[in-house]
Amino acid sequence: MSGLDKRVGSYAEALAGLTDNMTVLAGGFGLCGIPENLIGEIRRLGVRGLTVVSNNCGVDGFGLGVLLEDRQIRKMIASYVGENALFERQLLNGELEVELTPQGTLAEKLRAGGAGIPAFFTATGYGTPVAEGKEAREFNGRHYILEPAITGDFAIVKGWKADHFGNVIYRHTAQNFNPLVATAGRITVVEVEEIVEPGELDPAHIHTPGIYVDRIIQGSFEKRIEKRTLRA
Amino acid sequence: MALTREQMAQRVARELKDGYYVNLGIGIPTLVANYVPDGIDVMLQSENGLLGMGAFPTEDELDADMINAGKQTVTARKGASIFSSAESFAMIRGGHVDLTVLGAFEVDANGNIASWMIPGKLIKGMGGAMDLVAGADNIIVTMTHASKDGESKLLKHCSLPLTGCGCIRKVLTDLAYLEIDNGHFILRERAPGVCIEEIVSKTAGPLIVPDDVIEMSF
């Protein structure tokens, strides 16, 4: 890793500096487009007390679910967490705190966090339990609530291809939250299926420009399918 | 006879117009895609970041990087686009989706909807439902008219925590198609062979029964 070359040689180096009680932003939707090796490295590091921001929390034994096994997550900020028995148990035991956030609000909180916008008004959640304790305001006869942005100490991202400069493209719907968390991490780490030579990626097709990215690493991925559904 | 799930989907599909962008929720709403009328082309939006959702894949097409909002493997149709979750909800929140179809536990006569949380039971999260109901102008809620115990789901006031307030104007149940206006349900259509008395008895919220209630046909 030197200058504009963001490549690192090992997963240990990719997550160097990650310590207890930090906030980690993770890309992915269900098990699609999750940074599975970076999650594995967090497990190996054994850091605890983490606040994890991700749309979901994996499943038992895969994805972010593995960080529950050694109780590394203290607080989860997510929109839907229904796929995980261990999550349920730790929540009911009071070992885990959860902040349920509407999916679009979660996406926008991350986008805003990365874009230097501290908070924004949205109609989503007005008049519901999500609005409790939040400022409400009327614009043009509609009601909105104030939602603060989210940033994190680390962002962990799964891309398809990246060049040395950390320009990233995503594959199909594995994009999801990845480009958003990539903008909102103090240190953004991207793992990809392939690192290519600078110039190979069309500049007009870059999803995440390298300015957001601090470290990139090439990995191999299981890409587990959560609900395999075939045409009859 | 109460409508089957397939008939409910068929009835909703009659609301589709050529050129519509449509978001279909999980369950009965998903079935609507099977009944798009001939000569009409619609683009299905899946809130994980896909506009132009196609059929489920064959074994050969199966791709872990290609899923819908229900986390099922899907394909993209010709003319599809793929984008981030923020872009996806900009479309939804910004009112660009022409029709949203979703399920609910309860709807009330003020257009409030409860669909994500039953106190005392485990709370799994609202996913994108709150954004969908807050952002869309044209929403159809699909649900059974009453619970298995016969309790009405069309109420004066929702009893469960809300997903959104004042946002629902159309409800299709297994017994009837109703609109919501000015603090009332208005009965527009009844399922084939279902009498108005049954609908009245199973609607707890204030209900207006006009003279010209249509009997649905399939």
C-alpha cells in the first residue's frame, strides 16, 4: 500500500487498526454481495463490542451471523433481522441491542454520512414507532422526521472488480448497500473477485471511485444462496 | 365464495396500466406478476436495486449475485437496470413508482396501515415497507378481510404499531375491493357470491355501501 495504490497483501493488513467498540458498516443484502472474507477476518481478530450497520445480519453460521457466535456484536443497526435464530436468542437475552431502521432510511443515512450531510428529513416512518424522539416538521403540507446520518470507523465492502487505485465495480444486485457504505467509512476496505490493471475498467462505468477507498484485496468467495428459486 | 390468492392477484393485475413501474411485496402481491394482461408491458421494481425483474432462473441461469427483495434468485428482463439501495429508495420515496402492492395485518378508515410488528412477538424489522407506503401515491393493500378467528382487519383505528399513516386508499381483501376516503371505507366490489351483509359484518371500521357495488367476475 503506497500512494494511490490501495492494494494490501493480507486480510490482517486489510483490517489493521480495527479494535473493540468500533462501528463497522457492512455492504450486502441478505447474503448477496456480502464481504464474507472480511467478516471472517473480524471473527479471527476477536474484536468485541462492535456496532454493526448492515441491512441484515446474515444467517446462522454465515455472513455477519458468524460474529454473533463469539458475541462480538453489541449493537446492530439494520432493517430486517428475521433470518437468524442466534440473533433472536441474544436479543431476547439482552446481550444484543438492535436499532431497526427502514431500509430506504438506512440507505440514505449512509449516503448522507458519506456525502457530508449530517441529517435529512424523510416522510418514511412519520407517525410510527420509528419517529419516537425525533424532530418532526411539515413541508408543503406533508409531515417529515429528521434522521441523522451514519458514518463508521470501518466500512467493509464486497466488489466485483477493482483496479490498483481502488476504483470499484459491482456485479448485478450484489451492488445493493456496498457503494453507500464505501463512502461512509473512515477507513474503507474493499474485497473483490479480481484486481485488474489500471485502465482496464471503463472510467464511465465505475460505481465507487477510488477516492472513497483506502484498501483493496482480492479474495475467493463462497457466495452462498439464501433462497434458491428456479423456474418451474 | 371468498377469493383465492390467485384471484386476488388477478384482480389487482386489472389495475396495471401499460408503461407502469410497479413494486410488488412478498406473498399475494408477488403473484400479480403472473397475471399481467395481454398487450400491457410493466417494469417490476425490486427494492434491493433492480428495475425490470424477470422470471425465476433456470438451473443454467442461476446466479448468486442476482436476487430480488425476497432474497430469491431471479433474472433481469430485457431493458432492466441495476443500482444501489439509495438509488432504489430515491425512486420509491420520490414517488416515481406508479403502483405499489403490499400485504398488511390491519388497515384503518383513516388510511393507516400496520404490517410489521406484533407486540409480544419477536420483531424482525420493517425492511422497506415504511419507505414504500410513505413514498407511493398509488398503493393497493392485499390481505384477508378478517383473521382466522373472525376478527376484522378493517378497523376504525389500527390496534398494532403503524407502518405508515394516512397513506392507504385502496384495499383488496378476499371478500371485497374497497376504497378509503374521508374516514370511511367505501365498498366498491364484492367477491363472486359473497353477500354484502357478510362484508358489513366483517368490517369493524365505518363502511359506506353505495347502491352500485359490483360483483367481481373471473
